[in-house]
Amino acid sequence: MPAGVKRIPAAEIAAVPALRQIASHGAKLYDIGIVDGMRGVFARSGSLFSVFYIAPDGRSEIQGEMWSDHGKNITLRQVAAIPGVLPTVTIGRIGKHQPVTHAFVHHSGPSAVVPATATVPTRTTRSPSPDTPLPVPASPAQKAKEVASVFRMLRSTAHGTVGPASAPHLWMLIDPMCIHSIHAMQALAPYVNAGKLRLSVIPLSILDYEDKGESTLKAKVMVSRAPTRMVADWIDKGLPEIASAGATARLARNMAVAHDIGLTGTPTLLWHTRDGLIGRSDGDPGDLAAIIASLRPPT
């Protein structure tokens, strides 16, 4: 960890109820500073992380970002030096298909991160860290094969799709209870409605700690819906229905794919770029026009 970000000792965690609650799920806790009497805590469990602010009495915590009265993201400043925290857009291979090149970095808008308390399925053979470089494929044919395998994996999920088949295709992994996922969907809707985008949405469940299990319930309802109705029912109806019998298995498959691509936040956007690689945006995507312009036209 960079200077100024220090691990909170176990004895101190045990003495503060709010810290005990956060650490009870296996997260390592780090101090990131005090703002207006609220103690900032960075919680990390493997590649998953989140930020909490502890009340002065130490008995309650608030998860999320802190903003100043002038619209400055205080949390972003506190965690900016921590490796792997800021949202990025990456062109190349992802998860076990590691990045080939980094096209550009997005810092606009808040990012949605997977809480340290969330559980993403583990496998006997783990994919390398997204920060571990792998050799660039030896040939265009090998590169195309690896890119195609990622999109086969996405197509194997339980997902809903909106927009015409004649439009460029974008994939988005979301938690139905994640406000950043909802905002991203609302921002993408005009492109879909104008026939400029075909969007496939993959439901996940990662925020159960924050919403007391509501993410899992809503995600199961989503994967129970017909692909043509899933997105509209999420945004327009609030998913009041009961999940189907096969929802647990379908959601488990989606979570396994999230693990394979190294998911760190929602929404996560993936797309086939014009030069044949894979585009990726983690967190609030910001400049959607630039992302959509980089989508490969349908073939």
C-alpha cells in the first residue's frame, strides 16, 4: 500500500464495532484518513474492494463515496494511489485473456466497485491477476481465437438483449441493485432506442452485504425472465416477480463468468473493437459516445 494508507491492527478492529462488522467477512482493512469526523476505511478481500466511512462513535458505517459541497470526489482522492482501484477502459484480452494494450483510462464519474464482502465463485485453477502481463498472441489467427472465446463465454450466460441485430453489440455486466448499473442503463437507452446499439445485459449478485440479500433475489428474477423482457422488467417494473426453479443455476453460471473475466465492479462493459480486440470499461463508463464509436460494426 502507498504511504498514508496503513493496515488497521487486529486489536483495533476488535475494539470498534463497525470495523468488526466489515472485517467479519474476511476483508483486510486500511485507514485512508478522516474527513469531517468520518474515518475512511479501505476494505480489500483478494481482488475485491470497497470504501466505508465510520461514524465518530465507531458503531455504524456508511459504504460508498464522499463528495464535497463543491462537487469534488473526496473518496477518489483518498484511494487514487492504491493500485487497481481507479476504473479503466482496456483494449485487449481479459481475465485469463490478459490485456494486450491499454487504449485509454477513464476517470470521469464515480466507479462502482465490488464490495470486499461479496463472494465471486472460485475455481480450482485460478486465472492470473489482471495486472500480470501475458505474451501477445503469436499470430492474428491465435489472437482472433482468444477474442472469440471471450464472447462465446458471454453468450453462454443468462442475459437479456435490447436493440436491433443490425447495430453494434455491447455487453454489460450489472448488479440489479447497483445505482451505477442503473445510471449506465439509463444513459445507454437513447442509443438503443435510436437503433444505434444492441445491448446485452448480464445480471450478477455482488451487493448482498449492502442490501441484505436483495441483489440475489432481484438477479434471480432477472435470469428467470425471457431474454427479450429481462432488461425492460429490470428498469421499468422493479422485478417484483418470483424467480423460477432454474434461476439459481443460471445466476451461478453468470457469476462464474464474472470470475473468469476478473470482475472488479459494476457496471462492466465489454465489446468487440474495430481492430478485432476486446474493449473493457470497469465502473461508471463516462464517455459513452467514445465507447460506442469504438464498437465493431456487425458482420
